[in-house]
Amino acid sequence: MFETTRSRCERAVRAFVTVAVGMSLFSGSALADSGSPQPIERQTRTYSISIDGTQRGSSKAEFRSGNGIVWIQSESEIRINYLVYKYNYSSGGTEIWKSGRVAAFENTADYNGTSYTVKGTSTPRGLQITTNGTTSLVSRDVWDTSYLLLPDRLDRLALGQAETVVLLDSDKGRLLSGKIQLIGDETLAEGQKPCTHYRISGDVEVDVWFDASRRLVRQVSHERGHKVRFELLSVE
């Protein structure tokens, strides 16, 4: 069964509280460090989602950043409705980044009635991941597969250089491994500023493009024989 309107609202409230508390703590820290409040940058990005060339859904990501901390709240939804086949997918959660890496996150996903809840908390030994009640410990350099923000350490790859990357499936909590390679700068549309193109291979097949702020512009992946594409539509 898919999420009810009430459960979605409750999840949105929990995510908002997580972000609001983090931002409150951040504001206090900034005030202590500088003697005056630091500005918080706000941005909302909307993406289309297509499967094999047909639009099937949408995604929205809200960014809040300042003082080396980034909060991201995202929601994605895919609906496929054929006469003899229906498929519904929804995913949403919150990420908190510090010093260019994931410090904490919470995500809930529904795959056609099968639900997953994944939570990540930073500890001195690494990132503690809890998926549907089962807990494990992973490297602090893990990158979650929302791909909404490029980690600092990967922003320094040389052209053609490949590096091992540990990925965390942000929907299902699975650990994935692969190699990421810098392809180069590309302009995706007329009038757009150049983006940086990376390719990830191994347990996943994903191409991702980021702008100068290291935020996602395009994502193209191959999943179970289907081509899935996230494309940036607007920035507010």
C-alpha cells in the first residue's frame, strides 16, 4: 500500500523538524564563532524523471547552506499506469552535510508497496546506518545515491582519473561499490553554464553532471534494462 496523505505529512513534519533543529544549532554556532548571525543560502531545484524517454515522475530538492553545513530535503515520485500494469514509487528525506561529506540523513521509500526506512548518524568510527531496524557501520566517506551533492574529495579528481567510491543506496540502505571517473566539462543546453560530468561504474551504471556549486543538474542511470533520467527543470 502506498503512503497515505497523512503519513506523508507526518514524514514531512519530521524532516522539517530535523532541518529546523540543525539550523537552530548552526545559527547559535555561527553567532559564537563570528559574533554576528551568518546568512543562510536557500535554493529549490525541480527535476523531471523519465524512463526510456517518457516522463514518468518528478523530483524536488530544497537546499539550505551556510558555515560549511548543507541541509537537503528531497521528494521524488514515479507513476506508471498501463492497462495491465501499474507501478508506483515514492521517496523522500533529509540529508545534512558537514565539511563536504554526509553527516546524517533520514529517508523513507516505497517501491510499489514495499517500504524502506534508512537513517544515518555520524559517529567517531564512521556513519551508523539503520535500515528497517537493522544497524551497520560504514565509512564516513560514503556517498548516498541521491547524488544531489558532489562530495568535496571527488571535486578534486583529475581529467580521466578514476577513484574507488563506496555508495549507500539511500532508498534501501544497501552498500554498493564502484569507480568514479571525471569525464570533463560539458554544456548541456544553450545558454547554460558548463557542468562537470562524472561516470560511475561497478555495482551501478550512472552518469552525473554537477554545476559550479557541486549540485546535481542531470543524472542518467541504467536500471534493470531501463534508462532513467533526472533532468533539472528550474532553480528558485
